[in-house]
Amino acid sequence: MATRPGPVPLTAAALGAVLLAALVALSPSERAQSLGLTQHGQTLTVQDAGAADAVAVVAINAGTPGQVYTISDVGLPHWAAASGGTSWGTTTVDPGDGTGWGGTVPAGMTATWSGGALAMSVPSGVTGTLREDYPVTLPSGTTSWDIAVRIQATTGSGTTSAAAGVYVVLGAALSRYVGINVRGDGQTDVSYNIGSGGTTTGYAASTLTIGGGQSWLRLSRSTSGVWSAWVGEGSGGALPTLWVRRWSLDNDSSASLSVVSWHLLAAGVGGAPAVDWVATVHTIRTTTAGSL
């Protein structure tokens, strides 16, 4: 008498392979429906109807960028704004209209927000520092942050005048800051004070083509307390694919630094540029919870 063979053991890997093969064999529409979705803005849901629970197809309105797929207060799925915290990697791109910014504009200088960009103009021979500041409220427990700006010398490109530059500074006070500056010839300088006195690195060899409008300055602090200043050249308004680290400082004590403002400055402190200087900030990107 023949015996019936017993069940064939099925490992998790084998089961996964079977399911994958089954999904591949389905049409796109069938695959979507097998996952509880359709290609027509609908989803399958089990509705609680007391003794008559039922599976139904529910129409779902299209979502918008930044929304999450979640369950409403009445127990039905829908797209809604995210709440309850900041997603890892969230990046803020400043609209470039001056909202939230304020600063100091000495006589003879101008700071103009227009077309999504900030133009900072300093005529030759005019002494003072033009600055735009943005107060930042950091999420509780923040230990890292990042800011990158795309800049261009629309007038004065190529000048070696140390009083003609663009500074990007993170800090709360004169005793707590880190900043990077680029002058008209593309050379950069980093200055900082983490509570032990002001220090400057001095200008380095030209690294940026500041007249082209695709040059980026970036400052960051990692969760381990490492401060870094970066430079890079992008393309078409996009971030650089390669960042060059201009400077870094491993300082665990900087964990106590409470950054409360981003600062954008034009011209040198107390100096007068030897040429007319117009620096345009095209893009400002910031994050306190991930990468740019």
C-alpha cells in the first residue's frame, strides 16, 4: 500500500520567493489591489459595522507633497498633514522673500529680497557691515544642525578686497558662533568662538567660482560635537555632488552651544570694500534633523 508523502517543510526564504514570484506574475493593477490599493484613488478597508463587519472599497482623495497616509478620526484611511514631531531628514528651503529676516543696513547700503533671492549691495568706500539675521527655534533635544547657501558675486567678482565678502554665521552671541566667509576671488576664511576666544583660519587658495552663481557655503555640527565648514560647486541650482571640507573642529563642549540665529553678512566688519560689491544669496537650506 502506497504511503502518502508528508508535508514539505517551507522555510521563510522559500515562502518569500513564492510570494515574490506570485506578485511578479500579476499585472500592475492586480499587484496594487493585492496590497490593498487600486490604481484609481481607492483602498480596501475593513469597516467595523458591529455584527456585520464588511470589506469595502473606499475612495481616497489625492494627497499633496508632505502629507502622510493615515487613519482619520472616524476610522477611515486618508492623506493628512504630518504632526507630532519632525521627520528625520526634514529640510527647510527658505522662500527667499525676507519673511522672518531682519537686520542692520548701514547708510548707503541696501538689502533687497526679490524673486526668491537676497541681493546685498555695498558701494566701494562705504564702511560698515550689512547683515540679515533669522532667529531659529530649535526642536527640543536638537544636537545637530546644518545650513547651506548658494551665493554669487553679481558685482565685484574677482576682487581680493577682504572687505568685500559674504559671511554665513551660526551663533547665539559674539562668544558663541561659527562662520565661513568667501570674498570676491573665491578664497574662503573660517572664524569661530566656542567660548575660548575668537579664532580665524585665514584665507585659503581659491576654491569657488563665485561669479557663476553655483557656489555654496555650508556650516554643520554633528551629533558628536564636530563642527565643519564646507564649500562646493553645484549645477542648475542643485546642491554640490561633492563637498570639500574647508575646516573642522572636534569640540564636545560645543554641545552646550544654543544656536538661535542664522546670520548672512556682506562686507567686512569695520572695513570698506575697494570696489562696488553686490552679493546675491540665491538659496538657503537648513535642517536640524538630518541631511540637506
